[in-house]
Amino acid sequence: MPPFADLIDLDTLHLRPGEGRRVDTEVRIEPLMLGGQRYAVDGGTVDTRLDVSRTVTSGYALRLRFDAPIEGTCMRCMADAMPVIGVDAREIDQAGPAEELHSPYFEGGVVDLAAWARDALLLAMPAQVICREECLGLCSVCGANLNEADPEEHRHDERTDSRWAKLRDLKLG
């Protein structure tokens, strides 16, 4: 298991311009809230790979990669969902004569891996966290889990809800 680190002091790597190094470490990721649901990394930590390159102008180019097994609720059927989200994020921190590129995760030679990993995971999350690709969701009439219901037996009256009857009389255009 790689060593545990939420912060990495890049000065301790003693990189000269043009040099690079790979740092494998374990990082804590706090739970995320999406659509009112809580999604947490299984075990609370992920094994990360950080590639650090020193730029010629004494800045840094950073690449962070990891796979995060997420535990939460399926947004279609409300069952447990446990997708694995792959993350590949890049940051640059470099002062230049014409333009400065500053990473919000880099301050005083130290990279805040925990904050960067959490934000990168949030950006990599799908629009809908689902239990499986073929999830059928919940029945819009009765709320039954359609993944568990027999399609031959799960039927409803074709009648329209009487509360919507007045909409049939509405003339548009």
C-alpha cells in the first residue's frame, strides 16, 4: 500500500527544470452530495498516482490519476449503486511574464491532494449515478422498482388520472 498523504510538498522532490517524478500515495476523499444524495468513496481513501514535472520557467505541470469505488443511491431505482469512477486530472502552476497560470490546489510549494482529488472526482461523476446501465428505474404510476417487477404482471389502467381531465379541454394556438 502506498504511503498516506493529503498534502505533498513539491520542494522535497528537488526537481530541476525539465525533470519529473511519479508519486504514488493514498488520499482521503470526503463524501460528496449530488442531487440530495450522499456518495462516499468505499473505505474513504483512494490510491493515487501523481505525475509532477518541473517546467523550464520554474513552475509545475501536475497530473493526478485514480479509480474511485463510489457507494450511494441509484438515481433511477433508489437501490444501492457502486460504480467505479476513473479520474484523470491535470493542473499547471506557472508564473510567466505575460500570463500567470495558478492552480487553486498549489500554495507555497505544497499541493493539496485531498481537495484536488475530491474536486476532480466530483467533475468526473456521471450526470446520473445508476446501479447498472440497464436499470429500469421506478414505475411512474405506483413507484414499484421495475428491475424487480415482472413486466407481464405489472400493468396499470390506461385511464388518465381524473385530476388531469381539465387539461384535455385546453385549446392551444
